[in-house]
Amino acid sequence: MQSQRGEAFRDFLKIASEEEYTTDELFDNDSLHSIDAELENQKKEIDTELNALGIKADPDEIVSLNEAVILAGEYHTKAHLLFGELSVVLNKVRNDAQSAGEFGVDVNSGQAAVVWNASEIIYWHYGLIPAKITRAYHGILEYESDIEDPIQNDANGSAKLALVIIAESLISLDVLKSNTQDFEQKISELETMLRKIQKILKLDFPRADEFIRPGFDTISE
């Protein structure tokens, strides 16, 4: 898994370093803060129309309007674009000690390895977060109480994995923010989004932590 993750990350950096990325326009606080109001309005409009027609909403449509799903999609987009900008730094961290120093990274101290490992984790996870969250909410809609376990079900399993990935991403983002220059604000934006998603998931999947992942979790006696 680690070698596969590293290879994918290196391929991305090779391509991204040849392109121009900017995230300034995407990091719009007003847009982020208006998500709750927009989501509620969308839900109310759809519910009203569907109820009037006696139509059951499509599960994909319901899930796509979920706040956590929307935030996860935005996180993925912003993280991807930020890594496009960071690709120049990370390539220098890996290949050029002198240039890396210009970005506040001391290669000789081992700091470069810390930055690289944290970046690799963030990169590997940011595509998984929206996928696992979407699957978790589909699991709620598709849950059948008469045949599924209330804890060991796909919804809780997907939500727990999403929460694990988010926790690891938050740690790695903090490491990246502490060991590079010029990207602190944008990394903080990503951390804020993940913490909001984390809070929503814990509310919507209160028993996700009880889910036992085969091969990863142990059963408490």
C-alpha cells in the first residue's frame, strides 16, 4: 500500500509541476459559510415538490444534497489544486536541497522526509474522503433493519473509515503547515472543512466507532 501510494504521489507531482495552479479564487469564505443555508433551501424545495407529486426522491439525489457530501467534494477539489501549487515545493524537497531551503524546508535535518510523508498521506486520502462519505450515506438509505446488524453494516463501516482517514489527514495537514512557508492559510482552510465534516459524521453516525473493521480493530470483552 505504501509503495503504491508513493508511486501515485510522485506521478501526480511530475504532471502537476508542469502546470499552473491557483487556489485563490476557490478559497472563498463567504461561499463556504453559505453552504448550510443553501443546502436547507435545496432540501425544502425538493421535498415540497416531491411530496406534492407523490414521488419518492432518487437516493443519489438525496445523498448529493447532504452537507457532508458537499463539503467532502469541495475539500477534494481544493486539496487537489493546493497540491498542484505545492508540487513545485515538494519536487524541490525531494530533489534539490538548496531550493527546498527557500521554502523553509531543511533537507539535511530530516524535515524534508517529514514534509514528504505528510504530503503523501494527504494526497492519498483526499480522493477517498468523498467516496467513503457518499457510500456511508447511501448505506443509511439502503439499510434494512430486518436483515442488517445495527452496528456492523456498510453505513457505519464506511463512516468509520472516513473518520479514520479524516483524523490522519488532519494530523498530516498540521505537519505540512508547520514545516512549510506561504501555504498556512490555505492549509488551515482545509483543516476547517475536515473538522466540520468530522463533526457532521459523528452526529449522523453515532455508532460508527463501534464498528469492528476485520483485521484492524479488536473486539473488547
